[in-house]
Amino acid sequence: MSVSKYNHERYYDPTPYAALMAIEREEKENRRRPLVFICSPFAGDVERNLQNARLYCKYAVEQGAIPLAPHLLYPQFLDDRDKAQRSLGISFGLVLLGKCDELWVFGSTITKGMRVEIERAQARGIKIRFFINQGKEAVT
């Protein structure tokens, strides 16, 4: 949820802002399952990478999380081979990343797209977890 400090007439209105932010914090704290961004390769062996991303999402569910894998969604209607559409898909994913509690990185290869997601998570202070193999978290 995006909360503004300004009302619909664009006047500064801190009281509703404070109340809405408190509600948002409470909802986040009371959510039983963390929302996790699944960060894994897409380009290259696309079919294998999509299959792996599905497995990573399943693993996240088994761990009690809500997985979010934009690279399973946006390639359904955006062409990853088109630079403009790829850039759009990455930017959409970064917006969603901002809503997540954690970023889970899978695999031993970090692609350019994954590097962008990791750097954005670091900049936002989002917890990052690395998984070399499914179920085996790397100690960092």
C-alpha cells in the first residue's frame, strides 16, 4: 500500500498518514507468512530456468513463505529478447521487490538481472538469503 503525507487536494496532512502507516506496520508484523522475492536465472536455458523457478517457489511455500517470482509472470506477455520489454519487466519486478520482506537468491550463478535485484534489495535494507541448492542455504 502506498501512503502519502498529502491529502487528495495535495495539502500536507500528517495525521491520516501516521494512522495509515501504523496500520501498514501492524499488518506487516501480523502477517503469518513472509512475502519473499524469488531471484534466480531466467535467460539462457529458459525452459530449465523456468522449471527451476517453479521449484524454488514450491520450496518457499514449503518453508512457510509466500513466493513472488516476476520472471514466471512477465515473460508470459513481455518479450525478454526485446530490450525495451525486458527493461520494463525488470522495472515491474523491482516495484514488487519493494513490497517483499526478503529476497531469496537461488543457484550459484548471478546474472545481470539478478545483480540488479540484489543491489536494489541491499539499498532498501531487504533481508537477502542465498541458496546454492534447493534447501541448502549458504552462510554469508
